[in-house]
Amino acid sequence: VFQRRIDGSVDFYRTWDEYLNGFGNLNEEFWLGNRLVHELTTKRSYKLKVEAVAFDGSTFHSFNSNFNLSSLDNKFAIWFSDCYGSTYSCIAPTNISFSTWDNDNDLSGSNCALAYRGAWWYTACHGCNLNGIYYPGGNHSGRYASGVDWSAFRGYYESMKMTWMMISRM
């Protein structure tokens, strides 16, 4: 597991360096760190599983085969070969760099991480924002796309209760 959101106890609106090195508590909410995920995923072939639970208990997941993160020099661009699961992939198209509010690498003319208060592999801007603001109860109707959102699952105004991003060997 390299990302876990379960209760909003950890603020995920962090800097590039914090996402580089990781933060949180491995027994609770955390981001393992882009540097470590890169090191892990360059040694073997991995499958990525992204899982989300809504506040009503419904679950969705997606899988991406041959997942890896590129190096710091390539701004931890995400790579994978295919996607399958119970809903549209939460992950951006392949070869998209990671962005934080202080290191904007998205494909938009604006800073998606700053606009939506998260950090992610944003295109212009996202279908998913699993590192966005945690809204207890889920509803954030006044703040478009700023929550722990997965648009294909619940749209842009309902935050997830729990999310996990995990890798396993292929």
C-alpha cells in the first residue's frame, strides 16, 4: 500500500518534497513517498489496484497492469499498460507527471493541484483527486472537485470515505 485515506486525520495538501519523501503513519493515513514507489516499481512488474469506499458503503476499484513511476528527473510520471475493474480508472493517461501546489506539472493552463487542493497525476485537470480534501460525510456541494473524488464513481461533489492505492507483483 502506498496511499491510504480512512478518516481525514492527515492533511494531504502537501509540498512536492513531502510527496517525494512520504508522510503520515503507516498504520493510519499516509503517502509512502514517490521516491520509494519509483524504486520499488522499477525492479519488477507490478499491478496497481486503486480502491475506494463511499460513505454509504459501496465500493469501486480499478487495476492497472505494468505500473511504475518514473524517476524524479521525469517528475514521477505514471506508466501502465492497461486498465480494468468495476469503474473507469482513477489514474490519468500514461506518461503524466505528478503535480503538487508548489510544483505544477499538469497539462492545464492553470495549476490543478492548487485549484483543487490536492496532489496527483493531473491532466487538465482530473477525473480523480484521491489526495484532495477529506470531507467527513462525503458531500462537498459548494467545492467542485476539491474532495477525495473519483468522478466515474460518484462525480465531483462527493468525497470518498476511504481509499487505497496498492501494488502487487504481476
